[in-house]
Amino acid sequence: MEAGLSLGYPDFCAEVGFFLGYGRKLTTDYTAVQLATIDANVQSGIRRVYYPPAVEAQTLGYEWSWLRPTTTMNIYGAAAIAGSDGAVNGTALTATSVSDWVAKGVTSGMVVNITNLSGTVVNGTYEISNVSGNTVTLAESIGVGNCNYYFSMSADYDLPDDFGRLIGTLHFPPATYYASIVLVSVGKLMQMRTWSDFTGAPTHAAIRYKPRLTTPEKQTGQRQEIMFFPTPDQNYELSYEYEAYNGPLTTTYPYPLGGMYLSELYLESCLAIAESRINDAPGQHTEQFKALLIDAINRDMKHGARYFGAMGHKENIDLEFRRGYTGTVYPITYHNQVI
């Protein structure tokens, strides 16, 4: 249950509506035009808190501790999976048994490389749209009749839709005794792939933006993916911390991130946006927003954000240590950076 003093989307709309002269009402009581105007101010105010402006040196490029969740991802090794195409259009592939697919980590939304072993040659990378029983369905037709295929997992994986940027490195579970994966540039990782087609526990990774999808049914903002080297030889679970984007506030999801203590900051931010757009100049709400922002940042620094560099927060690990280290060699660092 949300804290009793928390303010949410209906509260911000009511206060902005009152400021604009529409009255303090429920969101359902405003006209469509009024609500659209109110919503534009509210969403802009929320965005400004998530990514605060430079009010003073302390707020320059500040990153909130609560915008950095920790999550896990699974990567999968290359493995041959015998299958046959039982559909006229080549979209449904039937596996030997569903346990084979699950054991190899095949799930909906995953991208696999397909190499034909017989019949018409069909080599390419395809997305799996569904896994049901013993049948795996591809998102697009490969246009051939019955034949066998070799499936191998891709070394490239989509990152979460709300992924902004990676903070720190990717970590293996402690019991695996592998060093953290080193993040390198896209060009460097692609060069490493040209040198070798090794498989094993990944040691390096790179993050790149994907081309924006243009098909109407898949039209979204630009997303990111992560590339690994070497290609995983088996299933691995990785944990990492990242800067997260967030969706707009709605009546269904009314509460912004950060918790109750930021409610007045969010409110003043929304009112300051409305104030600036109506008067074409900042006013008392803008000044109140600045004061509350400085206070909130000081509180957040006590709460969790401890280490800052030129580009903001990053992981700070004083000692690289792995119990029973049997994976790769210990990393070498220079000025606290892995080389």
C-alpha cells in the first residue's frame, strides 16, 4: 500500500488545473482539451524531476539512486537442436521434445540463428514469437517445406525497454568464480569477433543502439542491445545495475518514482512548468522547485548515492575478489579502470 501522504497523478492534475483556472477537479471532470493541457504540464514536470536541471553545481548531471534498479539477464550457449518444419509457410517448427527447447533456453521473443541442414538453404537470424508444447513458431516465414535445422543462440541480446545505460559491469553468480564482464566499445568488440570465433564464458561486452523499427505493429522508440564475446558456450545468468527510463503517469499508474518524500518536489515541478508556459517567465513555483530539488538531492545522497565521477554515479569496487577463483585471470586495473 502506498504511503498515505504520497501525491499521485490525480493530485498533480487537480493542482495544475486549479493554477490554470480550470478548477480543482477529478480528472474525469475536466474537458478533453483541459485535461490534455494539464497532462502535458504534469508529464513535463515529472520528467524534469527524473532528470533535474543544473540549479547549482551540486545538481549538475545528478542521477537519483532510485533510478538505478538491479536486474538479471540470461544468456544462452550455442547448441544444436534438431527440428522439422511442419508448416506450408515455414513458420511452425516442431522440436524433438519440448524439454530440448526449454533446456536450451528457447523462449518467446528470443532471437536464434537458423542454419538448414538439408533441403533448401535457409540461413539467417529469426525471432521466436511463441513456444507452445513441442512447437516453436517464428515471427516471420522462412518459406520452405519440411527439412531439419540447426539452431544456435545469438550472442546479441535485447536490453529492457526502459534501459538507459549500464552502471558498472555485469556480474556472474559468486559460485561460478568468473570475473566481471568488461564493457568495451562496439568497434572493439566487433574487432575481437573477427579475430576469433571462440565460445566460452563471456569476458567482454558492448552496448549499441538498434535501428528504429518502422513497421506499424512494432513501432516503438529506439531500443538498445548488448553484444558478448566470446559467444556463450552454455546458459549463464548475469546481474547488473542500470539507469532506468520510466513511463508516463496515469490514473492506473499514478505514483512517480522516489517515494512519498518527493511528493512536494513533483508538485512544484509541475506547477513551475505551467507557470513558465503561461507567463513565459519563471516565478515563485520555479524558485520553490529549486529549493526543494537541492534538499531532495542532499537527502538522496545520504540514502544511497555515494560515489560520483565526471559522468555521474558508477560502481566503486575497491577490491576484485572471487572465492576460489578458477575462471579467467584477475583483472588488471589502472586508475580504478579495468585494462
